[in-house]
Amino acid sequence: MSINRLTASKLLIGVLPALLILAASAVAMYKIKFLGYNLEAVTQSESYHLEMVMDFNGHSSPVEISMALPKSLPNQTVSDEAFGSEDLKFSFQKTGINRRGKWSSSSIEGKRQLNYTATIITKNIKYEIDSTVMLSQQIPNNAALYLLPDRMIQSEDPAINVLADSLHLSSDSSVLYNSKIIYEFATFGLKYVRYSGTIDAVTAYHLNEASCGGKSRIMAALARNLGIPARLVGGKILSSGQSKATHIWVEFFVNGYWVPFCPTNKYFAEIPSNYLILYYGEVPFITHTKDINFKYYFNLKKRLTSTVAGLNKLKKNPLDILNIWATFKKVAISLELLKIIIMLPIGILAVVFFRNIVGLETFGTFMPALIAIGFRDTGLWNGMLLFSLIMCFGSVVRIVLDKLHLLHTPRLAILLSTVVLFNLALTAVGVSLGFLNFARVALFPMIILTLTVERLSIITEESGIWNALRIALLTMIVASSSYAIMSSRFLQSIVITFPETILVVIAIYIYIGRYSGFRLIEFTRFKHLLVRS
């Protein structure tokens, strides 16, 4: 290369990244200054994909299943509801202020599965209780119903009277003063014990211990005894993964508002952002026909969702990324797939860093980033476990195929076919055991897994099993880092709102591509030479 060409190349390398960063900054500033773009307006909301799975066995007899359904409230938004009912009829029921779904059939034979799915967006709400509000506050008729005793909240029982006297509750004091005393007793004075059954208020008092339901009922009993309307709230604490547990807390009617209290998790006049309300009052979450071997569980997955306010604010802007989403939707590309596509260049940044700066070996150049895409559906730890199982299975199959002395392409095709069958078998096992994250292994990129197995086998033949396992471990580390980057909701917000960020990433790739110094791992490998020099 001539000196002039070399100089021009260096100049281009120095100027091009700067031009890319300048172009990205200019587009972003234009969108912020003139189009009103910001992260909060587009993709700041974290949502949950809620899935409720119900299994049962019919015996050629009538079946009816009823479940409390969430509804949109000040602290939560429910959308994209879907009901999978096979050959059962589905209908909505409204019982008081609650909303329920009912599946029914006059005759069902054999195993059936019902599904309810929805997108849930929740937020934290804190209430300020006016210290001047007294027990003589005005109580409307719909709230006065919650002053009456019932079978589980025995507010007029002598034991509750004794407890109220011992706590020095006072009808002459404010609602705030009495609420604090009741809350502190249920939170700190009543031991928490997880019970499988239902504990009423009086039983909780005598045992001096209770689960979330018992703690909430004794709070409601004391409040009603004093003249404060109180009602139970049943719901779900939102967290990613599969579970069956529900939760109960309590609300007091104060100055026109229902104020939440959770003595189990220590929330005073506050409902946290991970609480989903399912129903109010002393009602069952699920009812079903007896003797049908009924089982259910929740499956929750975090997602990033645009807010309605953000959609409305930016829908008329000419550079609105949401219009691009609509275009992709016309060709059957989902928003989740678009997120994967647009985050892939960012996830590859981890691969480039570990290979070119740190100096780690991996299977293939970009295989770790592609493997990380599979982790998005299974979760990181389940994905790593499943990846290890598939690698082990594929290695065994590869050893068997070597004994047949087949050509490369047919051998690879057989390997792909067996990996597919193994994935389907894992999916069937996951579904039968109720482990949906485990079952989602079928969504792993099959071709990438097959090529990875092939590469693992080749390295094993060339340099031994220990070196192959070392590279497999390094591949997992890089894939995990790539997964962490692509799953970052903050980065998703930035890249989806300002896709021109990818230009900045390209500029970083150019700078890394010109790096010719020691890899970080080489400082360890050649430290004896560095010491001598």
C-alpha cells in the first residue's frame, strides 16, 4: 500500500467514527428538540405477560371452573386478554365489584387444559392519610357494607373487643392514629407463619400467629370494631417465573379513598408496583367442580411495553418509531421479534469486546450472541442448563455418527435432526411437569445449536476434551454477557426510541477493529516476558 493510500486510510478511520457519532447525535437531538421524543414517552413502562394455566380431568360429566380476573384500576392496566378454553364455553361474570371468568361444559371426558393470558402494567401508589380525619367521617352505603362482621372477620367477637382495648384504640382519636396502631400490631406483634389453610381473625388472635390472610383479617376486624370500613384484597405478587401462590392484604376506607395496607410485607398506606389486584372481599380465587384432579399455576414474564400516553403523544410524528412497528406488523413481524432484531447489534458488542479486547475463544464468531437470543425465552439459568444438556446429547450423537464414516453434509443433517427430536422431547417433559420455561427450549435456534455441537466435537478431536470444555465455558460466559445487554430494559428503551444509536455502536466497532495491542488475557499468558523486559 502506498504512503498516500495509507494516510487516506488512517484519515478515514479517524473521521468516519466521528461522523457516525455526529449523525446519530444530530438525529437524536432533532427528535428530542422538535418532535418531543424522550425515553419516558415511548418505552419506559415495564410490563408482565401473565399466563394462568389450568389442568383437569373430565369424567363424562358437567364441569364448571370460575376464576377471578384482574381488571384495570388506578394502580394497574390490563390489556391483550386471551382465553384458551378448547371445547368449554367461556363467559364473563360480574359479582359485585369483582370480575370473574367462567368455563363450563355439560360433559367433558379426558384431560383438558385452560389458559388465560394478559399484559399487565402496574405502578406504585402511596397515600397520604389526613391526620385531621376522625372516625366520624362520612361513609357511603357501598363502603358501609364493610363495617359488618362476617364468619372470617369477627369484628364484634369478645376476643376482638379485648384486643382493641389492650391496644388502646380510641374512638376519640384520628383514623391515622388508630390505623398505625392496628398496622403495627398485625405487622410486628403477630408472628408470620405460612399456612396452607384459611385463618380467621379470632383464630389468628388466639394463636398469636398467622399467614398473610390471617394478618389482614385481624386488621380488618379491629378496623371494623372501631368503625372504619375495611375489606380484604386478593392478588398476586408479580415476579418472573412459575408459581401458584397468591397474596392477601387489606384496605381501609379513609376520607373517600380505599387505602391499602400489607402487614406481611410491611407496606403502610401503599400498594407497591409488583402487586396485582385480582379480587376484593372474602371470595375464593378459583372455584371448580369436585373430583376433576384440578391443578393450576401462574407463569409470569417481564416485558417492555409502550404506554398509551406515549403512543398518543408520538403517533403523528414523521420519525415515530411506533409507525415503523406498525409497518413490521403488516408483514407478521411481532414487536418482540423487532426488539430482538434491533438489539442484536448491541448484543454483539459483548462478543466483539471479549474476543478482540479480552482475547477469549468462543464457538464461532457470533454464535454467543445468537445463543443469547434463545436465552430470552428460557431465562438465563434455564437456558444455560438446557444448552449444556443439548451439547452433551449432541456430542454423544456425534461420536456415534463418526463410527458410520458419513460425509460431512449428511452427518450434519442427521445431527440437526436428532437435536430437533431431543428438543421436542425436552419440551414434552417440560409441559408434562408444568415447567414452561423448560419447555421453551424448542424455541432455541436449532441450526446454531447444531453447528455448535459440530464445532465442539471437532475441537474435541483436534485438541482434546478439556480444551473443548474450556471453550464451551467461555462461550457460555460471552453468551450470558450478550444476553444481559440485550435484556437490559434501559438499553432497549434507548435503542428502540433512538435506533440511530446503532451508528454509535458501529463507530465503536471501527475503533475496536483498529486495535492491534495485547489482548487482556495475554498479559497473564506472557507476564514472565513483560517482567523480564
